[in-house]
Amino acid sequence: MRNTLHACVIVTSWALAAGLAAAQSAPGPASTPAGPLAAVYACADEADDARRLACFDAAVGGLRAAETQGTVAVLDAARVESVQREGFGFSLPSLPQLRLPGGGSAVESVTLELSSVSVAPDGRATLRMSNGQVWRQLEPERLRGARPGSAVTVSQGALGSFVATVEGQRANFRVRRVE
């Protein structure tokens, strides 16, 4: 895990364009790239000190307004990792991957505390974790050592699958997240 703090800005709606319109119309460079921080970055290229300050004031004002309106959110590296861990196991193809700029690594496994285990008539177990995640066993096989309070590690397997291992046990088993 990196010790350096990174920030990831997420645009949650197209209303950001309206919130930054004032900043982009402020004195500054003729062309700026698109994106929520583009107006701020563009101000750095302004040679005249007074114009650069006016540009930064307008750009930061637009960004602050967008954040206040809820069209922009700033997440630090710790929050990004937390969101990745909570979403681990879900496939959400309609949403972009939440990653840190510069290729921050995605979560590849999580270790969770087991709250309860129930076994269906078909022999497949459902594992409820203390953080609210629910994982279902894909093949019916007896789970040894799976008791409330046990640590369960869920890791990414091949081709988008997931495998779980109960603390103190050598065997792993395939699972799918259901909640």
C-alpha cells in the first residue's frame, strides 16, 4: 500500500460544466482540456501574476461550488481502497472502475470476519460477514472450521471467479457474492 496521499476526483453529473463555467470564462489560456480540474490547471500557465491569481480564484470558486452542489467529490487513497474493499466481488459493468490516478492497484483479496453460516438443502453454504457482505458457496462441500468469528479470506480467481479460505484451513472453495 502506498503511503503517499493521492486524490481522485469523481464527477457525479454533467452539472459540473455549469459550475465551472465562471472559472473557464475567467482570464486565462485560450484552450483548456476538459475535466473538473482543467480550469485550475490551465491557470498555472498564465504568465501575468494578477491574471493568474484571478484565474485561480475563479477556478477554485467554480470547483468549490461544484463540490457544494454535489457534482464533484474528492476521495483520498484510503477512501478509494475502502470503496474497493466494500465493492469487492460485485461486477458493476455500467460503472467505471474506481482507481487511483497513476495506476493504483485494485484490491485482489479481502479478509472478513464471519458472522454466520447457513447451509441450504443442496449442501451449499451461505456466509454472512460482519461488514454485511454475503457470499454463497458454488459447489456443495462441507466447510470445516467455518464458525462465527472466523476470518475468511476471499481472493480473485481465474476468469472473474472468487475463492474463499477459512482461517486455519488449507482447502479453498469457489464463492459468488450475493449481497
